[in-house]
Amino acid sequence: MTVIGIDLGAKNTKVVILREGEILTTASALSGFDQKASADEAVNNALKSVGIARDEIKHITATGAGMDAITFANDTVTEISANARGIFTVFPSVRTVIDVGAEEGRAIRLNDDGKVVDFGINEKCAAGAGAFTEAMARALEVELEKMGEMSLKSTKAVPMNAQCTIFAESEVVSLIHQKTPKEDIIRAVHDAIADRITSMARRVGIEKEVALSGGVANNIGFVNSMTRNLGYDLLVPRDPVMPEFIPAYGAALLAQDKLNGG
Amino acid sequence: MQLVQKEENNFFNQFKDWYEDRHEYAKAWKERTGGKVIGYFCTYVPEEILYAANILPVRILGSHEPQDVTEPHIFAMFCPFCRDCLAQGLKGRFDYLDGIMIAQSCLHIRQAYTSWDLHIPTDYSYYLPHPMHVQSPHAIPYLKDELIQFKKSLEKWIGHPITEKDLKNGSELMNKNRRLMNQVYELRKKPNPPLTGLEAMYMVVSSQMIDKEEHNSELEVLLQKLPSRDIGDPGERLIIIGSEDDDTKFIEMVEDLGATFVTDDHCTGTRYFQEEVNPSEDLMTAIAERYVKRVPCPSKDWPKRTRLDHIMRMSKEYSVQGAILIQQKFCDPHELDTPAIKEKLEDKGISTLFLEFDVTVPIGQFKTRVEAFLEILREEDLF
Amino acid sequence: MANSESKEYWRWTESRWTNPDLDWKNGDIISAGVDVGSVSTQSVVMVDGEIFCYANMRTGSDSPDSANNSMNWALDGTGLPLDKIEYAVGTGYGRVNVPFAKRALTEIACHARGANFMYGPSIRTVLDMGGQDCKAIRCDNRGKVTAFLMNDKCAAGTGRGMEVFADLLQIHINDVGQMSLVDEEPEPVSSTCVVFAKSEAVALLRKGWTKETVLAAYCGAMAHRVVTLLERLGVENDFAITGGIAKNIGVVSRIEEELKITAPEPSIDPQLAGAIGGALFGKALVEKAKKKA
Amino acid sequence: MMSKAKYPSEKLKSWGKAKILRENYYRDFAEAHDKGGIRWAGGAWSFDAIPAGLGEDVWCLTGEPYGATIAFNKDLALECQEAIETKGYARDLCSYMRNYWGSIILNKYAWPQFSEEFPKPDFMWQDHICCSHAKWYQVASDLEGGIPMYSIDVSVGPYEELTESRINYVVGQMHDGIKWLEKQTGRDYDDELLIKAVHNEFRSCHYWAAICELNKTIPAPLDEKTMYALYVLGTLRKSSQWTADFYEKELYPEVKSRVERGIAAVENEQCRIMTDTQPPWAFLKVFRYMEKYGCVSIGSLYTFSLIGLWEDREDGTWGPRAIPEIEISNRDEALRALAKWNLSKPEWQHFYHPKLKSEMMIRIAREWKLNGALLHFNRGCEGLSLGIAENRLAIQKAGFPVMPFEGNMGDEREFDLTRTMTRIDAFMESLGIKKLVD
């Protein structure tokens, strides 16, 4: 039994192919203007890489902001449910998952059975999401990939309260002009996102263990700021999937559940 | 203005230290006196009754640090100040308090009190209903009854009665503090005020957290030396108007640009101490009268806007050239007064600059606005 | 993202110019203004109050370097050595970090003074649309600021906001304005946050809107926000626009349409207004000092 | 795909009548001066029974429902909001208030068929419990060039702690208010009319609660979207004969009959929720969207008790507050009865402590047999959003799942329909409720 989970996010489309619960492959592509075409292409590439024909696929479940565009999916499920299903399979000890994507941050609380008991989504502000780091990386003229590592070299916490991304940019520019070391500014950027995310997560109620998912979880600087906020270590998935694939993985698992009569 | 950092010029260091080490001070005070400490949320709380009961009132203020603990308790549309205050409690910084109380004023700060009441255990908690219609003749008798009820509740808690003599002592202590601070403010009217706005802020804010007895002694020492102090030309003479404000970083930034705050309309400033309790046989009525008739918080200033005339009078007495109107983000009562105040000031030729404060202020961005504002006030050599 | 970033659709073209009709050696007072903004830096050198040369460059992450680089480029080939500039004024975000400047003044004062020079003394309202903020300024016949307002809560009405769209749609920022001039104005877009507006724009493109229509909607939205700011300050004639967005005809024409006022055509790059104002203040300061002496 | 309806359903007959009454109200206000009458403006919670004593030709315009009327008209709302921002008023202020002020300075009435221009009131009559109450009309008075205003402070603490002194403070202001009214209008005050209005108000508040109580039934005879069109009459003029009669003699019998006949508001009811605070008025389609899940909103503390008054009954349940069986013979008695009646208003209690509201919300969740709650964190209303975060925690603790969503009752710029619907999907998934219709 082979199934597919697709997560059509604001920036990237992620695909996970599952056979009897085992991951065959994962694939990621930019979410283009034509979402259906992007999803189609991502699926085809993934299938090709493992040599599976399209008609072998028994069920496709879509999730993510653009899920309704994927007309070839058998059903859709919200990111909240997909994320919960994915993370709970990777880490059954998890009770809270914090998911930070390009434009949205979410916190989800699970019970002992992995069922969603509460969730929160950051409202109307991108300052608690990945796009924020990207904008700041540009203002600082630092490669996005280097942001995490550089922030670890910071020796000083600089408070930054800006909520609007663009205003945060000018706060960053002011800090540059004030000769604040870049490392400290980058840490301030990560602290600012982490503060917003933690605030929102506290509203949902943070219960241990806590896992991070979404692309921003690959940023060690952000993970570090989150750890500092919570005062304990967070789980970041590596195996069988990387953090950005958790919702797609969850969608695939839900597709499988469906076939199993769930 | 740049202060010459001579040892003898540091007249206000004690106030600054008190402000910065407020928690250590209160803990030491408890240790020393064995007395109780009450944290209060609004300057409508009648501190004279607390002093009469030998209780140290400490105003709960924020710490101006970003925080992530209040989101579950206070919806983000309420002002950053009330959230910052609650954060102090949730972080355990006021663990030494024996009780908390509030007098009814705006909705925002009320939430800091109620969430504190729900989640942070304390021995004593009191919500003092307080008239909003202070312009009504019924406000004083109503408040008097509320004060009597509050006094009873306090007596029950401390286990002994509060006598007339205690009340008299409490009122006199508060009055003396008010009188001394008014005397210091009086000196700010001089062409060269002997103190900066930052120093004045340390003085007033520390008075909200330090035993008035000690604060009074320090003020008396200060007043001996202050009249002869010379710190030079004040530059532009500014008034700062608005909600709660203990943002010392902002005041310092403005004064570093060469201007001086010569007075204010803040509840961490003149609104706190301008009026005294009139000596009277019926002290409870006199206390009620003092709080009903004081310069009001905008939440209580209706149907007439009495604060307008007050601000205009102050601006004249202190020879104000420019006004900075600040307000905690989302502070509805002040937002409802700002356009009227701005219009009135500008009518009288006083330029205004409006700024919205958050827990931390973006000094870089605000500096540009303040500099541009000062450039408006300065004719000098550019044209 | 990496791709579009390296193409830098959002960046304005750099430029420099020397006045062929002026010889600095004949000049009395040589002054300069350097406007170190968040995105671009301009240096203007004036000889007796006339523009002698200028350079307009992007700002690097180090402001003294940006100031030095743009001034060096402005002076390049003119034969004028830096030390002959009697008085330089720094303005903009990096105003205190201009190594050779004797004084720092805000971009608000400098833009008003610059607009007064560029468009004449009848200008009473100046709109400066910069990279990260937008300022509505009222001034007198000398170009002295009498009141101003800055956008407070949101960056949707700033140059950065427009750059985000240039990047997203992969259209050079210089062309955005012209492209947005469609026959029929689309329905207004609702999002005010630049970041969310971006995903809203993507959604519109997916719905089949053309790039032109999307740009029209956003130029309209930006113009509308700016007009709100101007109306709060109160617009008095004559009205001029300075800063980078003044070059965006899509936004400018919509502002004019909403206000029912026409802003004069700039004869000089409106992004230079701040640096010009700075140079003029430099000149005034030299004159005052001489008078005193 | 539509499965067969679980319950019978039919349109509410009284709905049309409510619509007509509401229209009459706005027309009467516009035309009051043509009839030689008086018009006043004030809040929906103001003591409208008091100006009733000035005569039978007195009409009013309550600010909140008027602000909501504007919110329904997106273009006008935006125009109002931008006009008032231009005047320097902050965007985060109460959105009803901004809509109302905008209507004044644009000089546009939201009911152009009755009057193109905003009908200027002769005086403002307000109450004060929220910081934006008295100040609302203070500014409105400024904008209209100084119309006289009077406001009564009713924020005297929770009902359960009411003292004689607190009542005296309120009643003292009422007496002063009557003298003020006489002075403003030059009319003699008629206590008989006051007493009549007080009795009407008792009936309106009682019967509205009685109607809401009927929604304890499964299936619910009313859904909240429909209730909005009904409770509004109480916010327009709770002390009027027409409101009291409509609730008592038309609406209550009809809803009762729906209960008896098993008529459902949502024919596939399988999930019952409540909301809180005013909804984002321009987006009531959210309620229709929930119906796809067979989800009915049975109301909220807001719809139940903005006007409805409630009390504990002997069997421990919550029901309509009984109409006082008292003989009112003079002005003071009428004012005292009116004060005591209003001070028990459930929607006035959370102003002192969120726990008072949480307790009421939890009892609604239990007695109305709910699956969960959707709380509107309403950026447009500081008064009713006060303490809402604590309410959420308390309701959750009591075992009811809660979905908060941010929005604004009157300013559509602060509400995101798509994101909210996605959130509802996730909430329904977490409740295990399946979509019945696509």
C-alpha cells in the first residue's frame, strides 16, 4: 500500500511517499504561482526517483496553505492535524509541538494518544515566522544559512521589541549604525522570533516534551533562543524526516490511516 | 543636557539607586521593620490609609524587558504597561509582597491586577471601587464609604484597628512628601532649572516605592543644596504628557540631544503628588476629596476635560516651548484625549510631538523624530 | 528566493553626475550633504549653492564606508579634493557616522530644505517616501520644518514595501510604476502587513491577475496609506514629493489623484533632496560663521 | 453531498417583524424633529427609561448598534474609519465609536433612505462602565460642536457585593440627570412615563433571557446568527413598549412552539458551541460555514445577557431574572428599581474580575450542553474583550475545548476570513466533527 502526503506551504511544497508505514522518499520544490502544477511536478519527481508509477498510489492527502489547489488529492487535512500526526509518530513522548514555517508559527498541544487538545496560530504578524529571519539576513547582508551559527557567537542580549518585520529591519539598521556586533544583532533577531513564538505557545500551554518542526527548526540560532526561553532542550526531528517534512509526513500517515479504515 | 559628573553634583543618586534596587529595598525594609508590604497598581490607591496601618505601599511597575509570559493571560490589544506589570509578578520578582490592591481606573491595568489575583498567591488582595464620574457631587460621599469599607478590611487583615491618629499620621506623611516634591518642581520653573527631567523622574518614581519617611529625609537634604546648584542652560524647555512613564532611557536620550524636560503630566509625575489632603476633623472625607479632585487620569476626566486647562497652566508657569505627548500603545483613555490636547497646545503656539511607547522603545527611530522636533524649535544658524 | 535575490530587482540603479558648467575653483563656498539612508546613500557637493556633483549609491552594512564611498564616487574625476569641502553635513539613518561631516541633521529638516531648493519657496507640504519610513512634512517659505508626521505602526507605505513586490514579481524597481498604470483600477487589496501582502499578491497571481494589475493594486494601496498620513498632517499647497518613491509614477499619480493636487515634476533626482538640503545647510553655516568673524 | 436532514427546520416568522421594528427605529430618529419631538444619542446600556419621562415624542439613537449597522456596509465603514484617522484618532480605539464619529464628520446617516445627513441629537445621554463610554460622547460632542452630554457612572463593583452606598451613588446621579434633562429640554418631567418605561424594561430583559433559555433544547430552535437580528431590539430601546411586546407576545411564543415541535435552527445539528463578544459583523458567513459541520452556535454570554437578565433558580439552573413584583409609586422608587435591575446585568460583572464571567460561561457550556467555544478576541472592543484570555483558560480547565480567533467587530481590516475558516477546520478536526457538506 503506497500513499502520498503533500504539504503545499507558502514557500515550498513538500512531498512524502509512504509504503507500509516506511518512507520511500521525500521531495521538496518551490511553490510556484501555479500551485497545482508545482504539486504535480513535485509528486512526479518524487515518484520517478523511486521508480513508482502514479497509479500505484492508493491515496493522496494534502495539507498546507494551498491544499485546496491540489485537485488530484483524495482529501485534505489541516496543518494542525497533519503536524500532530507526524510529530507524534516521530516522538511519541511529545505533548507540545511548535511549528515555524515561512509565514506562520503554530503551537499544538497533544494528549497521551497524540490527539490535538489545543492549538494556537500567530495572528496577523510575520514577526514570529521564518520570513522574518530572511528579511533580517538581507538587512544584515549575511547569508541566511549562516545566521544560526553566527548568533551562537553572540555575547550580549540586545532587546528588540519591534513587531513589524519592516520596522524590525530599521531597528536592525539602527543597531548596525550604533556599531552593535552583527552576532549580537542576529541573536536579537532570533530572540525576537523565539519570544513571539513562546508567547503564543504559552497561551496554548507548554507541556513536555516539546518538539520543533518547520524549516526554521533547522536554524540552530533559533533553536538556541527557544531553549533559552523554555529552560530545557527541545526535540528536533532528524530521522526519518527533517523538521520541514513533518506536516507532509503526517498527511501521508493520515492517508494510510484512511485506507486502514481510520 | 550633559551633566558634569562631579561627585557633589550627584544629588539624585540615592533616588536612582532606590528606583533600580526597588526589590532589594523592599525586602530589606521588611526584614528591618517586620512590617507588611502591599503592591499597588494605580495612583488612585489611598496610600495614606496604608501608611496609617504601617504598611509599605509599593507601586507595581514594569521592567522594560521583552517577555513571553503574559500572552496566556492578557489579550495583546491591551497596553504593554499592564502586561509588563503582570510579567513581573509571573516571574516572581515581587515574591515578597504580602498583598496587592488596585483602585478602579482604566480597564487595562485592572487586568494586570485580576490576573495577578488569579495566578500569584498572596495573603491579601483588594479591589477598591472608585468613582469614575469624579465631576459628580456624589463622588466624594461614595468614595468616602468605600474608603471606610477598605479600612475595615485592612484592619481585619492586620488584626488591629487603625485609629484617627494613625490616619492623621499617614496623611501628614503623604502630604509632606507631596509638599517637598512640589518644592523641587517649583525650582524647575527657573530659567536654569537645577535638575534634569531624568533626575525628576527618579525622584518621583522612587517615591512610589520607598518608605515616605526615608524619602522625605532625602528630599529635605536635597532641597538644602538644590537651589544653588547650577547645571547650565537647559536648552529647549519641554513638557512630557501622557500615561504612566518610567522610561528613563527615553528621557535620557531626549536630554542628551540638548533639551530639558521642565515638567510633566504623568501619573509617575505631577498627577501623583500635586494635591494634598486638607487637614480636617473628617479625615476620611478629606482623603476622598483629595482623590476625587486631584488632576484626573483621562479615564475619569469627563464630561469636561479639566486636564486641558491644567496642562495649559503648567506650560505657562514652566515656560514650556515644546510638548512631547506619549502614550502606552493601545491606551484608550489617553488616545481619547490626545487630539484635544494637541490642538489646544498648538493653538497657543506650543509645538507637539506624539510618540507611542511599548515595553522597550526603539531609541534609534525615536531619536530621529525627537531631533527633527527639536530642529523645529531651534531657529539658530541654519536659516 | 536566492535566485531573485541575486538579481536584485528591488535595487535602484546607482548614478553619478558632474555639472559641466561649474568650476569649483571659482567658487566661494564649497559645501556638501551626505544622506546615509537605510537602502541608499547620496552625496551632493555644492559650489555657492549650486549642485556641482553628486553620487547615488546603495548603502552597505557599514555607514562610514558608505559615506566615504559615495563621496569619493561623487568627486571622482572632478579634480575636487575632499579637504576643499568647507562644510559637510550628514543626514539620514547614518548621519552621525559620516566621517568628514561637521554636523548631523535629520533627514526631515534636510528634505524640507532640499525640496525648497528643488521646487521653489512656494512648497508648503513635502512628502518624503524613503526606504523604511514615510514622512509628511510641512514647511515655511525658507524650507524650515513647522510640523511633521512619520508612519508609525506599519511599513506598508514605504519604499521597502514596494521593493518586496519588485522582488516577488521579478520586475525591476525602476519599471514598477510605469507597469502599474492599467486602464482600470482593480479592487483594493486588504492586507496591510508587507509580509502578508506578499502572500496575498501570490494568491492574486494564482487567481489569474496579471502582474500589472497586482502592481496597480499595490501602488494604489500604498498611495492610499500615504494620503491618510498626509491628511492627518493637513496638506497645504504647493505639494512636492521627494525620496525614492517619488520616481515611481504609479504611486505618485495615484497620490495626486486622491489628493486632487499635482506635484511638480522633479528636474533633479528627488532621491537627492536630503543631501541637497544638507549641502545648503552646510553653506548657511559657513556664511554665519564668516559673518560672526 | 448532503445527507438527509436530521431535524425539521423552518424559517423564523418573527424575523421579518424584527427587521421592520429596527427600520422604524432609525426612521423615527431621523424624522423626530419633523414631528416636533426630541432626539438624543447615547449608549445601548444607557438608562433609556429615564429620558422616556420627557414625553412620548422622544426618540434615541444608540451608538453601538448604529456602529454595527455601519460595519455591515463595508464601504461606508472604511470611509468613516479613514475620516476619523485623518482627524488624529487612533486606529485601535473602539470600532463602533470610530464608525459613529466618522458618520458625524462625514455627515452621512447609515440609513440614507430616511436621511442623507446625520441627524444631530439634541443631547447625549450615556452610562459609563467601559473607559470608552463617557469619552465616546465627549469626543462626539466635540465633533458636533458642543452638544450637551450627561453620563452616569455605573461601575460600582459586582452585583453580589452591592451596598446601599453604591446604589445611592448611581441613583444620585440619576436624580441629577433628570434635573439636567429638564434644564436641557425646558420640559417638565413625567414620572408616570418613567414608571411605565421601567416596567417595559423589566419585561424586555426578562423575556429575552427566557427566549435564550429555550436554546438549551437539542436541537436548538435558534442559531446565534439569527439571534443577532433579534436581541438588537433590546439594544435599541429596551424600555419601549414595542420591544417588550415583541419579545413577550411574539418571539417567545414562536420559539416555544419551535421547541415543542422539535424545529431546529440547523437541521443537521451535531455540534453545539457558544461564542463570545460581538462578532465581526461584516463576516457573519462564518456561522454559515460552521453549519457545514452541523455546528450550531447556541448564542453566547454576549447575546444572552447584553440585554437579558438572569438569576440562579432553586433547582440550581440559570434562568431569566424574575420580573420584580413591586409597586412603584414615585420617581425615587423607580430609579432605585431601575438601578438594582441593571446592576445585575451579567455583561457588567467581568469589568471587575474575569472569574465572574468565566463562571457564567462555564454554566452556559454545561446547561446548554456544548461541545466547545469559539472566543472572538475582539480588537474592536476593549470592554467586552476585557479578561477574555483568562476566560479561555478557565473554560478549558472546566473541560471545554476553546478556539480563540482574532478579529474586529467593526473594522474589517482586522479580520482575516480565510485564516479564520482554516482555523475552524482545524478546531472541528480536533473535536472529531466531520464536514457534512462541501
